[in-house]
Amino acid sequence: MAVNDKKLKVTELDFDDIKDNLKTFLKGQNQFKDYDFEGSGMNILLDTLAYNTHYLAFNANMVANEMFLDSSSLRSSAVSHAKSLGYEVSSARAPIAIINVSLNTATTLKTMPAGTAFTTTIDGTSYQFVTVNDLTATNNGSTIGFNNLIIYEGTFITAKYLVDSTEVDQRFLLTNPRSDTSTLTVKVQTSSTDTLTTTYTRVTDISQLSPSANVYYLQEVENGKFQVYFGDGIISRAVSDGNIVQLQYVVTNKTAANGVSSFSSPSSIDGVTNITITTIAAAYGGAESESIQSIKLNAPLDYASQGRAVTTKDYELFTRKLYPNTQSVSVWGGEDGSYNSATGVSSTPEYGKVFISVKSTTGVDLTSAQKTSLETALIPYKVASITPVVVDAETTSLILGITVIYNSSKTTYSSGQISSLVSNTIINYNASDLQTFNAPFRHSKLLGLIDGTDTSILNSIVTVTMSKLFTPRLSSSTNYRLNFNNKFYNPHSGHRASAGGIIASTGFYLGSVTTTEYFFDDDGSGNLRIYSIVSGTRNYSDSKAGTVDYINGLILINAVTITGVANVDGINSSQIRVTTLPNSNDITPVRNQILEIDTGNSIITSNIDGTTSTGVGYSTTTTVSGTATTTTTSVASVSSTASSSAY
């Protein structure tokens, strides 16, 4: 079929293709039939035309991308789209600490002004924490106490703007991109001669709007700065010429001061120099401003929630907004489980509550103050009588025994180097697929990743053991509950009773004797046992120290008085590790459970093809030398055809 060269093709976007299309078009014209396009000035003109067309196509493509939230790459575009959905982008957040301040004076009344600074030092760098409101307290005897005082890390800023409608581009800005808008107070002063001020509140709901409503609006503008603006006199009250807009807020160093717990007082507060400070909660909550990825994720969800927490997804959204240090969050309704301070999280329903578990970016559980603060912050969004409850995340560690078979003729790597490569694969899988809520461990996927680590690897065997750490209350008779939420391996009643069943633990001490180390195991029939090693043999001091629910994956330890904890992996520890074998190599986390691979105790063995092929499983080994008892973690070999259930 003949090609019509007299028509210009406009479907190409690549520079070279555009130029070729222009050449083809010109060659098809009678005026340029015998023209040399390669060795003439026309070649430069064609380059110019092609570049111009390419630029226009590129710009058109970029503009089209920025028209939609999902495809936008510029922060300004994402922020603009979020605003159209009614979503307010989060600014940088200052770390918050809670302290008690006592002024030792006989004076009846004292005021602590906004901006009062308390100092601290981290690695030789000084930081200050400030108050953001004027506070007044009365004498309760010999002291004036400011209790549960919230202080914010950063510099307290006061900015004033004279309203002038003739200034077309006038804006009321928080000029530093590190400004924390959660600390913002907006006041409007009538005039320079009338010092009366009115405090305006931020709009969060349409019900706040009326022609006389003293409210302000907030939006992010260029370079991460924020702008305050007001109504037009119809939707809400407008500001008038001569008014003075006063903005007070904190400019923070964001995450730099997270975790600090020691503070020094200013030289004086309202004339009092004898000041005592007690820290109630260490600094937490410092965070960067919301990322573009977070805006893209949260803005549509916020629009769907319409400012109300109804579904579990709504609670996830508001938790991320209200606690910026959230790395991952899990939410479940009372119909799917409950929480009790004595027994922890269970599948027992508790209607009328919603349970929230947060994994922090700091890797540390939320403090009591943080939990209470988050629960309080969620109250305005909850529906009817639903009560939000924040609970700690629970980590279940997976100890892997990995045996790799490889063809030595297909690689220059040694056995140790193959093991090192596989170790990196395990670490990457742990980071990408686990360590967050609702992220299951997939045995077959990990096998595939290991086999794909190097072309020389022929096959691999991975055995799986689950473990949990718990901290005993020393010298106190206490019950303990370890919920793995996954079925244990128990093919028949009495399985491996004489060998210790499938439960193992690191050592602990009972009573005042610290020379006898005790351990947990099970009898395969649902009974947890406590034993010590006497002459190389297990001597059971309690054959019914608790129960093992193999079906539901639950270990209940009866009231026991533990007086000390032995070393774990050769290191001083305050915790006891309990291990067990799962019924399946696929492990599924439930509710507040997080899975992670214990890379420190996982063992990788690389064997050349043709040698004995064995897998490895985890066990706790106890040895006795004289009066000293030592507990170590080690691996137990299993046949190449065995799975973790062959423990």
C-alpha cells in the first residue's frame, strides 16, 4: 500500500522520529524532491523545528499530568487538587513534651506568658521548647503549679499585618516552611489605636460558617509556606482596612528533638526564680511536612469520610493526620476483637469500641500520654457512642532455618558469599513485605526470591519458627498471655512429650536461687511445663504451669513469680523469648500483630549440589557445666524433605 508522503505524521513524540517525519514530509513536496537534507542548512532548521515540536509535546504531557491528583508530580499541583477535595495538607510538626512546672513562691497568682522557653541539649546542640498560650495558676500552699503543661519545640513567632485593600497582592503568610500550623493562633486587632483583639478559629466544618463567624482559612502556598485568609462578609466575617492581623506560631526543627526528656527552666517566670520542673512525657511527635505521596493517598480518603470517622479506613486516615509519626496503622471494630489491659488483645467481641494500633516511625510504642492524646483528638470525628481505644502493636518474630543448594560450576562465589547474598535477599524481603500491619509471611514467595538470588542456586529449604518476647514482672506473682494468632503444629496428642514438645524458651529464675535456670516447654497435650536441667536431664518442677491452645495459637502462663531473667543470645536481657512451631509455613498477622524476620537468629547454610541436603530448624539448647547453666539459641537439622512441622 502506497504511503502518502505529502501528509505530515503527527503521532510521534520522540525527537528523532519527529525530525524523520518532517524530512519525509518535505521530500514528498515537489519543491524539495532533490534537496540534500543531511548536508545543508536545512538540517539545522529541521533540528529547530523538531526541538520546538518536542518541547511543546513534552510540556503538553506535563500539563496534562498535573491536571490530575494521581499523576501530578509537582507539590503545588497535589496541594491544589487536595484543596478542591476539602483536604488540608499537614505542615511540619513540632515535638511535644508534657511537664509540670512549680513556682516556689507565696504569691497568690502568677501568669506564664506564651513563648516561655524551656531549654534542652541533644548531642551538644541546644533546643528550646515553648508555650503557645498565656497560662495563669493560683497558689495551692507554698507553690503555684502549672500541671500537664504542653510545650512545643521551636521558636515562638509573632507576626503582624496591617490590612490594606489597596495592596492587591497582600497575603497573611507564615513565612517559614518549618512553621507548625497546629500551634497557630490568629487574632485580629481593631486598629493601631484600639488594642481590642478577637481570636479567630480555623474552619473545620461548614456548620461554623455564617456572615458573623470569626473564622479563618488556611492553605499551603509556594515553597511549603502557609497562608491565612478570611471570609468575604457573606460566608464568614471579613477583615477591614486598618485591622491588624496577628499570627502567633512555632517554627520547629521537626524531628531533631524527638525523645528528649530533660528540660531546664528559664531564669524566671513572672518574677519567680525558684522553679521546679518534672517531666511527665518525653518529647514526641516531631515530623516533616506531609509528603506528596501522602497527599495523594489521604486526600481522596478524607473526601470520602466527609470529616466523620465511620469505617475503619476513616479511622486509619484520621490517625495518620492526627499522629504524623504513624508508619503503619491497623484498625478493627469491637465485633472483630477487643483489648483488656490484663489479657491484651483477643478475639472476644466488645461492641461500641474501635481499636487502633499504631506502629511509629520511631520504632517505639506510643506512651500513655500519646495514646490519650490521640484518643482525645479522635473524639470530634467519631460517630454516636463509639469509643476509640489505642493499643500497642505486638511483634511476632520469625526465625528461619535456610539451606541453599547451588551448582559450584556456575558461579565464582564461595559458599560463604552465596550465604551472604541470600542474607541480603532475606533482609530486603523483611523490609519490603513484612514489618507492617496486615502483611503476611508467604513461604513460597520467599523461596522464589532465594532461588532467584543467583543463577547457581538450584533449590532451597526454609523452615519457620515463631517467637515472642515478654517482660516478666520480677518478684511478682503474675499471669502471662502470649497470643501468636496462628495454629501450632500438633499432629497428635502427646506429640514429642518426652523431648519437650514444640514450645521452648530462654532461661529464667524462680525464688531466691540464681544458680538454677528454668525453662518452658509443653507435653503435646496442651499443658505448659517448667523444668530445669539436672545431670543433663529435664527435671520438671511444674507439669501444669499453664496451657497451650494449639488450635488458636495461644500460650497462657499461670501465675508465676519470676525473680530473674537469664541472658538471651549471650546478652543481658530483661525479657524471656518463647518459641513455637507453626502448623503452616505461611504466617498471617491478625489485628495489632506485626511479623518480622529475626535475621540475627536465622541461620543460612549453603551446600554444593551433591552433598548431604539438610534443612535446619530453631531450638533452645541448655548445657550444664558444674553449677553453671547456659542457654543458647541454635539450629536443629531436619531432612531435606521436611518442613518446619518436622521439628
